[in-house]
Amino acid sequence: MPDERDERDVPDERDQLKMRMAYAFSQGVPHNQALGMRVLEMTATGVVIELPYDPKLVGNPDTGTLHGGAITALLDGCSGAAVFAALTELVPIATLDLRIDYLKPAEPGKSVIGKASCYNMTRNVAFTRAVAYQDTEANVIAHSVGTFMLSTKLRKS
Amino acid sequence: MTLIDRLTAAKASHDYQGLIDLVPYATFLGLTAAMQGDELITTMRYGDHLIGNASLPALHGGTLGALLESAAIFELLWRAETAVLPKTITLTVDYLRSGAPVDTHARGIVTRQGRRITNVRMEAWQADRGAPVATAHAIFLVMRS
């Protein structure tokens, strides 16, 4: 409803923070940039990131399927981004653990989408879950859960 | 030649690096492999594109996960009598320290080899092997066709 614009249509500070985070994620992290990852969505409830298909990320040259490591990097990256997106202030985080179930190989030639959410946050630890899928969310190729340590250094300052 | 054929040839000629050069993603990460004593050690040569945190700087967690998974797969390919591509079912990585911008080494140890399922433990270290940057365990489906 373009006629009824109000302040809700203007990006507020948190939205701008999310936009800066999205930019920092894809451009400020060398490995994310090397993988060609793109942030599609970044809100406090979840993060959606695209990993475009690239021949240099192939694990099996006979079939052209992506290496599991590229999926690992996608799930690690979007899980960490989900923690950042759920924080109210930016503090450094460190991955404690990441457990991944590989359900099936990614289909060659297609992007893989990573979708992560931070489903619980305590004073010290954030808990995430994520899926990697192709085409539709029903077509899941990998599933992961992770835990992240929140830095205490900056929280005190 | 299929991957399996080339793998069999690489094994016959003890060409460890030939095994790795077959995999584009391994080249992207800068992986090399060499026997050190009776251990197959996989090394991820440092490159700026592996960085996840530019201000520390520290390696991207995904690169350590990929190194650990690769070290396990190379171990399985190398030790197995018949060449079968292992399929990763689960991978669990414990991140113990932030990865410095230097070369990282890893090895996999088979904890159980079954008819269909193989369990592997892995660890990755940098200057000090006694202070690993990450450890992991993985379960692979290894079906002989």
C-alpha cells in the first residue's frame, strides 16, 4: 500500500544493522567471498544464504556433485550469521561445535540454499539449527545443529 | 577414466598427491597429502581465501570442517583394499581454538570398519600437534559395489 507509507517502511536502525551485517558476511569474510556466498535474507528469526554452483567446489569429478566441505562451509557460515542476526549488540562469537547430517548429494549445476535460525540464546551460548536445500525447502540435502560461544570481552564494556 | 579408475592407478603408483588432484574442491582449499612415517597427513596450505575472521585473523570454520572431512576420506581411500568412494553420513566438528593464518595439518583414524559403515575420528593441528585446533568424528557409508 504505497499510499499509506509510515515509519514502518523506513529501515530502522536494526534493519540497517542487518544490512551492514549481510554486506560484511559476503564481502568482509574472505572465505565466504571465495565461495561466492550471497545473503538472501537476514532477520532476527533467521538467515538465508545462497551458495551458487561452481565447478571449483566439486567433490566428485565424475558426477559434478559439490564436495561435502562446501556444504559444511555454507552451514557453518549461515549458522554463525543467524547468531549475529539474533544478537542485540555485536559481540564476537566462536563456533563450539557443528554436527551435520548429509541426507543426499547436491544436484550438480544448481545453487544450494542454507537456511539457519538461532533457536536459543543464553548468556554464554547460542544454539542454532540449519538446513541446506535445493529448489524448494522440502528438498533438503543436509541438516545441521551448532553451538556458539558468545564473547564476554565486549559485553562488559 | 572414472575417479575410481584413477584412484586405483594413484594407489598403485603411491602417488598420494595424485589422489588429491582429482578433486577440484581439494585444489580450491590447497590440500596436499603425504605419508609421514606410517601416517597419511593431509595439509591445508594457508591462503588468504581461507580466512573467516579478517580482524583476528582466523581461518573460516568451514575450511577446518572440510579439511577434517577430507583427511578422513583420504585415509579411507588410501587404506581400503578396493576403491570405493565413501559417502559422509554425519560429521561432527568440535572447534577448540581459533585457526591461525598458517598451514593446518590433519589426520583421520578409523575407529571401526564395518561391512557398510565406517567410523572415523579426526584431528587438525597447526604448529603444536598437542594443541589441536579442531577435532571431529564422522560416519561414512562405504558400500562395495
